[in-house]
Amino acid sequence: MNEQVVWIILKRLRIPFIIIVVTFSITILGLVLIPGTNNHGQPYQMTFFDAFYFVSYMATTIGFGEAPYTFNYEQRMWVSFAIYFTVIGWFYGVGAIVTLIQDEGLRRAMNLNTFRKQVQNLHEPFYIILGYNSVTKTIINKINGVDYRAVVLDKSFQKIEELVLENFYPHVPASVGDGTDQHMLKISGIHLKNCKGIISLFENDMVNANIATLCLLLNKKIDIIIKATLPEQVTHFQRMGLEHVQNPFDIISKRIYFGITSPHIWLLEMWMYGHILKLKERDKFPIGRYIIYGSGRMGQAIAKGLKQANIEYILKDFDSITYIKQKESTIFGDAEDMKKLIDLGIKESACIIAATKNDILNLSILNSAKQLNPDIFTMARENSLDDLNIFKAAKINKIYVVEKILADATYNFIARPLVHIFIKEARKQTEEWAKVIVNMLNNITGMNPNYYEIQINEEDTYALYLELKSGSQVTLSDLRRSREDREKMLPIVFLLLKRGEDIYLIPNSQMLLQIGDELLSTAGEGKYEDFEYIINNIYELNYVLGREENKKLFSLNMWEEKKFMKKSQIS
């Protein structure tokens, strides 16, 4: 129990404790001073122990009877007085204890003490997440217990209660606290060696800036994943040396730009987020005039992307809060609204984008636009993940869920760094390059391949690690050979190789591997397991390297033993 809890208890119980001590002392002293009579009729004086023993069970209403001898009238008169005197003091003390148990300050102190112990007992690497909402909830679901653990701070007691009710497994330590409070960050474990970083994705850029500055002072070694929605704030964070600056509106702007100018680069990025590796007709962005409803941060970002793509656009200044106050409704589409759409040239435009902060308003803007131009391409900003089903039912061509984009990008920073690098490097290439890569992937791995990240080390690539450590030369092409027939190639493609600070996009198949290399690869369904066997099983690796024509089928090395043990533990 920490000092704060002890101090609160002593402060709240000081007066009740004094009252109980005084009432007990007076009662005990009276019994000791009043002479009594023993069973033989002889006088005696009650000892302090006997008096204390009697008062203890009398005051607590247990009542064992008169002790050690039957009382005389003088003693009974004193006891009659003492019954009321001590019970009043005792009840006051009990009431104070009940009040203390319900004390908000004590509960916070005890919760904080529990939180501190939970954080200190974490042995896995963890991230401190500031604020609990749908975005951070998505991040917790993705990383907690899989790659890292999560620790959460939020100012709102209600938010922390919501987190507790989610019943995350493994348990997520969480506490009410301010992320700008240095003391709370220390309790959250920012100084611990296994603290990997801190995630601050608040809407207010100034709050994020304050948190970033404080975290840099407390621990320069951790990753700071921060949100910034204004270009100048992004620049400020980059000057501070922060590498992981999240701007969801900039991501949307780039996606629109590449969707128009380089659709296959857009496709490669979207594939990394779950899109099928095929460019469908409905995925193509139209060419023509765009109307953007809403000139806020997202509207400005979209306009920037369209300008880079040399697309004509109209940026309509439209404030959702003002509109709702004036119209007393979130439904867009009365006669005045329809006239404004016509004046903007909705019938001649190729696309309309609803980018306000109100989801219902965005939907009604697009529905009104479709009434005037049924063929128009529609795009919408969705602010909350809670409204996803409504947007899907509206049959909008493209939906940008700000919360999901932010959560996915943050997850990439944390758990899939090679995917983030691949997207960044792919954006630097030409559309022709991307088209070739997509066609190659389709031919080798199919249209819905999975991708994997792995580092060459003893834990993850046991056999390959030993082979390279012994001085042998192994190429990427060697690892693509089938363990059933080494003359055949596995349907696997190496997308990226990271060696220290050097990045190799679509590395040459004859490239020699080194210990510590990080690989991003993709494979058809069920085929990556063959690759895992090759890099972890000594006999399989020897076979694909051409050293053994007759494989030992029932070999069991360290890696297979670990897999077997893990499966046994799970079952």
C-alpha cells in the first residue's frame, strides 16, 4: 500500500480513532476504580486487562456476561452509563469507516496503486496509449497479447470503466489520469526498459505537442506515435525528431492523388490494408470536375491531392455546426440546398465529396447530389466506426473512415514496420512499375495473397540462421525452392528486404542473405508454411540447397519442437 493510501486512511480516521480511544479509556478506568465483590463476598479491584476484556465485548454488543465476578450495584450503574457512552463512540467510528470505504479519493488512490503494480509486473514490451476511444480500442485489439501489451491512461472515469467492461485478454492495465501529467506518465511506466513507446492521437494538436515534448524529456529512447492534422504541426513534429507522425487527412489526400494518377500504386497500398489485389471498375477514380463539400482540414487535404493530380475542383465552404443550427436539422436537401448544388454545377461534375464532421449530413449531401445527377461518383468522410453499416447501405462509391485509417496506420508503425516502408517506397515508383508488380503477383500468388514479415535470427529462422552463421551463402532464390521438389519454385514473392538503413524494394532473387535481414514477403494461401519449414528445419533447408536428395521425413529439430509445445499449451 503506497504512502498516499496510508495518508488518506490516517487523515479520515484520526478523529473517530481518538473518540473510540477516549470512550474506551474512560469506561475502563471507571471499572478499575470502582470496587467490586468476588464470589466469597470479599472486595476486589478489577484489573486493567479484565476491564479491557469486558468493555471490548460490551461495546461491540457481543455480550458474554459480567466478568470475572458478578457486578455489584455500583459497577452496574457505571456499566449502564458506559453502554450508551461507548456505543455512541463505536457507531461513530464504524460510520467513519463506511464513509472512508466509499471515499472517492481513497478509491482513486487504491486504483492508482493497483495500476502501478500491474504496470511494474509487465514483462513483455508495451505501449502507453493515451485516451480510450474507438481508435485506440481497435489498436488494443490488434496488438495486445499478439505483438505487445497495452497500458491506457484517460481523463474520464467513464472511459476507463468502458475499457474494464471490454474484458481484454491479456488484461490491459488502465487508470484515470492526464497524459500531460509527468507523474502519471512515470506511473504508467515510461521509464521502464520494456516500454516501447507512447501513442497520443488526440484531436487537439496542441495537446499532442505538449505530450510529445514531455515524453522526449522523460525518455528519448521510446517511439512517440503522435497525431497531427495541420501541415505546420506535422513540420513542427518532424523538426522535433519524431518519425511517427500520423495525419489521417494527408493519407486520404495521397490515396486520392494516386488513385487518379497511378491506380496500381493505389492498389498496392490498399492491398496492404485488406483490398483484393485486383483493380476493379468501381475502384477507378473518375476524371472530371470534383465538388468538395466542407473546407475544413479534410477538405483542404483533398483539394491539395486533386491539385497535384491536375484535377479541376470546387471547394465549398460549408460548416456542419453552423448549418445544423440554422436549419435545426442534420438533413441536407431542401429547395435552397438543391439550388446551391445546381449552382455549383453538380449535373456537369464527375464526383462529389462530402467531407463534413457530421456523418448524417454527409450522407444526405450525397443522396441529394444523386437525385440531381444519378451517375455522379460519390465519396464520403465517415467520422466514426459506429456508423459503418449505415454508410455501406447507402452504396457510396468510396468511404474514408477517419478513425479506421488512423488506427490502421498506427498499427503499421507498431507491428508491421516493413509494410509501412513498402507503401512509402512504392509511392516513389511509376505507374508502369506498379502495374508490372501487380501482374507478377497475380500470376505467382493469385489475387488475394497474404503477406508476412520476418527477421533472420535464431528465434524466427533457426536453420537459416545456423547456415548463415557457418559462413554459407544462401540467396533469396534458394528459399523459393519447393521442399517437395527443389526443381520447382514456391509461389512466394519477396517484396522488400531491409538491411540496417538500406531498403531493397523487390530485391533481386540472387541477392545473398545476411543475419539480421528483415523480409517482407507474400505467398498464396497455405504456401507460406512451406517457406517456414525451409528456413527453420535443417533437413528441409539442406534439401532445397541441393545437399540431400533423400530427405529425412520425420526429423524433429528445435523449431518443430517449439511449435509442438506451443500447440500443446494452447490445447
